[in-house]
Amino acid sequence: MKFKLIKINQLSGQKTKIYSVLLENESKSLFDNFLEENTEKHKPELLEILQRVSSIAKKEGAKEHYFKKAEGTLGDGVEALYDDTNRKLRLYCIRYGSIVLILGGGGPKNVRALQDDPKLKHENYVLRQISKILTKAMKEGELRWNNHYDDFTGNLTFDDNED
């Protein structure tokens, strides 16, 4: 899998830096695709998610109560950000403590388990693979924390041929 981490400066704040992922041969990030796919049918929920991301980045940090944890495999940081527990729109992301949030894709969850919806399963499993690659890059020193331990530094382009 080849991809690049893209910092979203207009969403990032002092508390949390916000990123998304640009996959090879794609013109839009995973988060841009999420926005485009859900603007028409889920606008109120989408606006709530955007407001929540803004609050996370600028005021509170990526605190646990905003997320449904353990949406991936043990320790991979894949979680779901949702607008409200009674609503269905889910945005999958990778959370590094309260300081870095990588926004992926998602969609409306109308099934009991994400594995029952091919679109949600795909979006989630893409982030699981990305998390695996990022963990390896951090262990190898290709991706690091900056001097203040509040943002990434190093190579933000990844090429992992393992499937």
C-alpha cells in the first residue's frame, strides 16, 4: 500500500493536529471522500462531526469520550468518531493519544457490526493497514514525534508492499 499523510492545517489546532490519508493514484484524501459522500444525505450529522473535530483540535484535544474505541485490532488506535450516540454516521480514524488524529473514511452505520456492511468494513480495514504501516515506520525511525511531542516529523510518504 502506498499513501501519504496530509496535515489538514485548517482543522488542526493547538490541542490536536489533524491529518488524513491520500492513497496512491487518488486525487482526494479519505476524509475528503467521506465529506463528499455524506454531504447530501447526512448534512446535519456531518456538520456535528466537523464541529466536534474543531473542538477536539482547538479546545479539548482528542479525549476518549469522543470516540468508540477498539474499532480495529488491539493496539492499532483505530476508533470511530461519531456525531451523537443516537445517530448513525461514523468516521473512522486513528488516534494517537489526545495530540494527533488521522481522519479516514466511514459512512452511515445501519448494521449491528461494521463487518456486515461492505463499505464500512473496507473503510475500517484500510485504516487498520495504515496503522500497521505507521507503527512499523515509527519503530524504524522513519516517522517520529517532533521536539515538543505534539506532531509528526519525518517522512510522511509510505510505500509498504506487504499485503
